[in-house]
Amino acid sequence: MMDMKFLMILILGVGFMFVFTAFQTMCNIEKTILDSISQEDEIFKGEGYTSLAIIYLFFSLSNWLAPSFISFTGPRVAMVVGALTYTAFMITFMFPSTVLLYVGSAVLGLGASITWTGQGTYLARCSESSTISRNSGVFWALLQCSMFIGNLFVYYQFQDKTQIDKETRNLVIGVLTLIAILGIVFLAALRFMADNAEHDNELEQKHTGCGHAMYALKSAGQLFFTKKMLLLSLAFFYTGLELSFFSGVFGSAIGFTTKIAETPKEIVGLVGICIGAGEVFGGGLFGILGNKTTRYGRDPIVIAGYVMHMAAFFMTFINLPNSAPFKDTTDISYLDPPSAPIALICAFLLGLGDACFNTQIYSMLGGEYVNNAVGAFALFKFTQSVAAAISFFYSSHFGLYVQLGILVVTGTIGTIAFVFVEWGFKRQHREQEALEK
């Protein structure tokens, strides 16, 4: 049975890898793609940061309804339905329309909530307390392999191009759409995992139908206002800000910094590959060392991720100009000319640091909140997506340096909050072991 559960983790990871090969690659290049469309079509007014902000705004709001939806469908159906919205979003880029872009963004936000809450619930059902860290790491490593496939393809397609022409755009979008469909096939192949008394939501044993759905919503609300979850929300909030920075702003800022290379647009693909390398390395490392990280605690890994992010933010500050997130610029920061190798090092550190935060959050939610895994993962994605929506809205107005300052402050607060909660759980486990003896 354990072997079957681990096989399902692998299929889950591969399915998400293909779906997010499409989506994460598109996030990385959306600003560049839409800028090229605007230069060809004066009527088109779609803005990349606004599109991403709409996605995460609807993502955040619909997370409160995700537990109720999953109470009817189960996590497998929820993930397949959600993945279809990702595919629909990709297709909208083949038919440039400002209204269609923003409607597609809103629909994707709705689908993302049930996709990720379903994923967290299914991961918890396939894990035991002794395997949750390993499974979280393995899933994260497989998911982040998506950064290689799509961005490597984009790197070769965007080579020697100062503007992305229609033929190139449609080829990239078409290939990414087919990859997303392949991911849906894998998610549809997942087997049903029955409720486990130790790990599954107690509400499923008390209610059915609409009462079940309402209880799911109420349970998530009550969990949100507990002391530990409120503290964890500070860490969740930071992961949303840094997610939006490296997935939407960082790559665009490098592509718009004209002095960083002769053809800076092609470096955007390399940035995505380096972020993915950091994510996969971190996920794989924590998957292999899952038993050790569980024994020594999650806080050292999160602190290590925090240090990596602070180093990346400092190097980005001295390397890229303040105006870089908005449009092509010849401005410089403290390095003249800006350094492409430093930018790629920062990308790797951003990915590795993100893996440190996310794998340990997944481990904590799946291991410590086993009685309400659906609610815990929904609240994680709610807080994270609220932060991402806020970040994408201010990314259109704040320069790079203000954005980096916000990340430094929220990263420090979020890391301290996570460490306090982890210490609380450690103390709780020690007291429980003492009582059992």
C-alpha cells in the first residue's frame, strides 16, 4: 500500500510538472509576449502584471470555497477541472484580446484554488507522518522540473530576437498548450485514495452534501484565526510576494535591461532554467534527506532559504536598474555594465530559497494539520495568492528597489514567524513524548 501511495506521488508530480511547464513558462515570458503584441496591435492594451494580479486576486478569493468544492468532488476531480482552466488560459494568447486575456486570467484564478487545495489534500492522503517530508520534497522537485522544459524551449525560440513575432509566439503557445494537456492526462490517471483516520479531515465523517460543504468553509475559517495559523500566515504571505517577484518581475527586469547582453530577451529563458535548477535541487535534496529534516526540525532549512534570498536581493539591487521592471531601459545600477552571470546566480538562489520555504511549509501542513488538511492547504494558498495579487498590482507602479525593500522586510518577519511556530510544535511533541513515557 505504501508503494502504491508513493507511485501516486510520482504521478501527481509528473502531472503538475507538465501543467506548470506551460503556466510557469508563460508567467516568465508573459510581460515580454504582451509587450510584443502591443507593438504590433495598437488596439491591444493587455498588461502582463495586471493579468497576473487578476489571476492571484481570484485565486485568493476562491480559496475560501475550495474546501467546499472538494467536499463534493474529491481532490482528483478538482485537480483535473483546475488544470483545464490553465490550458484555457494558454489558448487565449493565440487570440490577442484585452478582454479575453483578463477573463481568462479570472477563470484561471478560480481553477487554481481547487487545483492546489486538491493537490495538498491528495499529498496528505498519500503520506504518513514519517513520509510527509520525503513526499513533499519529491513532489516539489518533480513540479519544478517544469522550469527546465519550457524555458529551454523559449531560450532557443527567442534567440537573436529583439521583438517576439506572431509566428514565434503562436509556436511557443501551441507547444505549451499541448504540454498542459499531457499533464491533465497524468492527473486523470491518479487512483482514488481512501480517507485515513489519522490524516483526513474529520468533517467528512460528520456531514454530507451541502452541510458537508458548509462545514468545510466554517472549519477553514476557524482554523485561520488560531494563533499558530495566524503566525504561519506571515510566512505564507512572504512566499506569495517572492513567488510573484521571481515568476513575473525578475525575468522581465532582466529582459528589459538592454545593457546586460546584446539580446537580453533570450536570457529570460536562461533565468527560468536557473530558477528551476534551484527549485529541483532543493526539492530533491529535501526529499532524499526527508527523515533527517523531520528529526532536526524545519527551521534550519527555512533560515537557510531566508539567507539565500537576502543574498539574491542584494545582488539584484547592485546589478539591475530601478526602472528595469517596466520597459526597455539603458539605465544602470551600481554595476556598469550589468552582469548576466550575476543575474543567473540570483535566479538559482531565488529558486533554491523558494524550495526551502515551500517544502517545509508543505511538510508542516501535511504533518501537523492532519485533521484538517483541506482547510490548512486552502488557507496557505489563500494567503499566498493574496500576497501575489498585491505584488503584481504594485509591480506596475513601484520601481525595482522599492520591491526589493518590501521583500526584505516581509521575508524577515515571515521567517521569524515560521521559526516560532516550528519551535512550538517541537515543544508540543516533547511534552507528548514525556507523557507517553
